[in-house]
Amino acid sequence: MEAAGWTWPLLTALVASGAALLGSALVLVLGERAERAAVWLLSYAIGTLLAAAMLHLLPEALELGPPRRAMTLFLGGIVAFVAFERLLRWRRPHAPHPAAPEHPAVERATAAMILWGDALHNLADGLVLGAAFAAGREAGMVAALAVIAHEVPQEIGDFAILLGAGYPRRRALLFNWLSALATVPGAALAFGWASASREVAAWLLPVSAGILTHIALADLVPAVHARRGGVAALAQMGLVLAGVLTIATLRAGHGH
């Protein structure tokens, strides 16, 4: 395990936070078409998240410590994020998902809670990035691709919700971006901690894999299931497989 330098985790965390600006810009330019397209982007994100967790982060963790401990921590990451999202249950269930193009009016108090919930969610994304880069640049870039792939469609939905709550465009854009910036301190914290000790990395990597797995299966899969019909199902599965193949190709390209 050779940790990457500080530049890469911080730079990719900034790029991931910039997904908020990209998602917001797409809503401003394309309107409801961007929200309808978000569900297709989510399908690709499911594949990248699952492949990053199962083909990269978890195998790295198994190389660093006992398999039983790694799998226990992997499970712990899933369970911990279930508890996390239950505490912040207003983030999804109280507001429409990008899969639902037409948003009813959203109260400002609810929108504010969504912002806080997403800030903590983005902090967790940063922890994943930092832990992955501590394992090496390759692992970090794979994790970065998975994080960015799901950030763009997520931020499309969040920005649309803020507009539906009556936020002016500039304020909605600013608040959405500030929420996304929580990725940066999360990446710095995890990278600094994991780089200081191989043992810490052996604990953080399987937890990070569990977090990505939970996001893919609990957050994103229900959203893509909102699209019904045989053609939609085939297209979505094709995009999921494309996400998996993207990560698998990156891993194979580095000789693993």
C-alpha cells in the first residue's frame, strides 16, 4: 500500500463538490429534462459504486488485514449508514427524488434539513475518498469516479428541490455548493488519519466499501425502479453494467 500525496485527495474532493455546480447548471439550462435524465445517470452510478466497493476497496482491505475483520467492518459500514440515514430520514423520504420530475411545493424548513443531511452525506463521501487515496492513487481514482458518478444526479434533484422551496437561483446554487464542499474536510480527515497508520487504513477501507454499497442499493436502486417498462429496465441494466465495466477496466488497466 502506497499512499498518494495530499494533492490528489483534496483535488478530487473539490472536483466532486463541483458536481453540485454541474447538477445545478443542468437544471437551470435543461429544466425538467435534467431531472428526467438524472435517473439514467443513477443507473450508471449504481454500477460504479458497487464495482468500486467490491472489486477495489474491499480487496484492498482484505490484503491489509484478517478477512473476518474486513468483512465485519464492511457489514458495520452498511449498518452504520443505515442508522445514519434513519437519523437524517428527511433527506430522501420527505422530498421527491430526481426520478420524480415534477416536485410539489417544499417547505423551506424541509429544504434546510435536506441541505444539512446532504452536507453530512457529502462528508461521508469525503471519508471514502480520503481512505481510498491513503491506499494508493489507483484506489483513490476509482473511488473518485464512483463518488462523482452519483453526485451529479443527486445534486440535480437537490437543486430542483431548493428552487421548489422558493429559494432564489443564486442562493440555491450557493447553498447547494456549500453543502457539497463538506466532501473536502471529510477527505482531508480520512486521508491524514489513514496515511499515518496502515492499521487505520485496514479499518477505514472496508467501512468505506460498506458505505458505497449502501448508497448504491438503498439510495439509488429504489430511484431507478421508479421507471417501469421492459425497455427502461433493459436500458437501466445496461447502464449498471457499463458502470461495473468502467471500474473493472480501470482495475485491469493497472495490472490487478
